[in-house]
Amino acid sequence: MRPYQPEPAGLYVHIPFCIRKCPYCDFYSITDLSFKHAFINALMREMQMEAGFFQKTRFFFDTLYIGGGTPSVFDAEDIGQIIETARNAFPILPDAEITIEVNPGTVTPEKLRGYYRAGVSRINIGVQSFQEENLRFLGRIHSAEEAHLAIQWARKAGFDNIGLDFIYGLPGQTELSWIPDLERAVESEPAHLSCYMLTYEEGTAMDKDRRKGCFVPLSEGRVADLFQTTVDFLSKQGYAQYEISNFARSGPERSRHNQKYWQDVPYLGFGPSAHSYVSPCRYWNHRSVKKYLSDIGAGRFPIAEKEILTREQQITEAIYLGLRTTDGIDIEKFDEKFGVSFHEMFGEMTDCFEENGLIKTDEKRCALTRRGMLFLDSVVSALV
């Protein structure tokens, strides 16, 4: 009998504070910073509570991702407390990838040096654009100059693993107006780039403006052209696409944490609205700082809801998440997990998609082509 081997897993911490809410963002956040210190105490308490119920022999953690919101509204001492509490509560590997998201408008050289000393090993900077007009449309609090400075300061602070986030598909955007952002991004020599298509999430201020006719969204065809431009340009510059929106200079510079979401790896989430997943169970916290503080203060886990995924739901997620990546679905792992043959279940449909240039398959993997990535939702709907 093989000795029991702990599984790799990830930790996510949601910092629900922003200086100002971006009009396109539907992640949970508030702008009332008066709750900051009470939140930090509650967050550390939540981790300690979870650790008391946690089977420490089942998992080891090789990633910790501090997202939001805007984690960089917190100073280095606060972030250091969070990291130290997590390390004391859970078996986190010494060389774990520890990421923090930062907004260029909320950082200083001193703060970034403090994050590095606190144990952060990877920094993700929400640039979104280097063009002032785009930043105004997106409601960002920083300027293009502040974005450039944040990158320089991060490198001087000691960070080698720097990721930059961008948004494209803005109203009126063309290849000619998008490429300068990509050029400046590459000139900054980040290890990682995330380029997200602008989406109009229901309930956001931007979606309300769209419905009122305040601007004309870019057509799906134009967004598709920008996607192709993005992949073409970055691949020529040495950034390999590994997921629909993500590019890295090398395999080790891929986001180890985000890959867990696409590869059916367990993760635990802390803070308001944070999700956790340990197959087949998913649960998530209340989307309210006040409710979160109330539950933790009463010694209760701040869980809003939980669900046990059915076998059919697990298959759907395995296909959807696997096809988001350029590696695609590992067919051997799929067959082993679900006790079925992927080729027998889906071979007829995948053959059809392959004939239409949307999918590429062999005995080991099934992946979308670049063109197929534009039709991810339609392909998955047809398969399942």
C-alpha cells in the first residue's frame, strides 16, 4: 500500500476595501475604511477557527493569494500580520507563491519594500491601461505615470515576479489604440500579463450606463479581433498564452494560484465573499463586512451558503475550466476521476468541433484552438 500523500492546495484572502469602486467591477468591496482594523482582527480569527477544524495531514499549501478589493490600502505591517497568521494556522511551504494585488494609486516605494520584507513573493499590479482616456472611462484612481512608477518601485523593492493586469474591448477601441498598451507592457518586462476582455456585469455602474445608452459597446467581432491581436503580439514578444486571458514568459512564471481554479485543486477562502472548494463541496462567505464581523465576533463561521456538486456538475466544471487553458483537458485524469471514457462520452461532438477548427484532440488531451477560445461557452453548452 502506498503511504498517504498530502494534496497541494491554495489559500485565498479577500480584502474588501477600495478607495473608490470601479464602475465595471462586480467583486465585493466597500469604500468605508473605518472597518479596516476590526476586519483584520476578524480575518485572523477566521483563519484560526478554520485551522481548528482543518485536517492538517490532508493538504499542504503552496500558494497564498491576497486579492480584493484593493489589498494595497493596507500597509505592510497589516499584510505581514495576515501572512504570519496564515503560516501559523496552516502548513504553508517555505517557498510558497505569495501574491498580493495592488492598485498603482495606493502604493509607495516604502509600502512595496514592506510587502517584500513581509514575505510577499509575487505582485500583481492593476494597470488596466497606460492611456489616460481609458483610465478615466474605467474609473481608475491612478494615472498612467503612477502605473509606470508602481512597476519601477516594485522592481526596486526586490520583486522579480511581477504581473500586470489590463482590460481591452473598450468602446471605440481598435488594434491601433490597443497595441500601444501592449507595447508599454512588454517594455516593462513583467513576468506575467493578464489581458481581460471588458465585460458588463449585471448591476455594475458601467452596465447601467450601457443600458441607458451612455456609450456604444464594441461589437463581439471587434472584441474577437482584439483578442487575436493580443495573442499574436504577446506570443511574438515571448509571452506564451496558457489560459484565455493569461500569458507568461515561462512555465514557472504562470500564476501557480490561479491555475488551481482551472485544475480542480482545493483552495480555502477567507474574508467576505471568499469562496472555498474541496471536491465535491463548495462554500462561500457572506458578501457583507458587517455580517462577516458579526459572525466571527459570535464565534460562528461566516458561511453564507454551501453546495455539494453532483457528478454532472463536476463533469461540466471539469470541461469548462479545462478548456479555458491552452493545455486543455487531461483525458487520462478525467477518465480516472469520473470512471468514464472522455472519448466515448464526447468523441462525436469533439470530432465535429475539430472539423470546424474549434478543438484539437489526441489520446492525451482535448483543447480549444485559439479561434475556439472565442466560442468557449457555446462549445461547453454543446458538450454537456
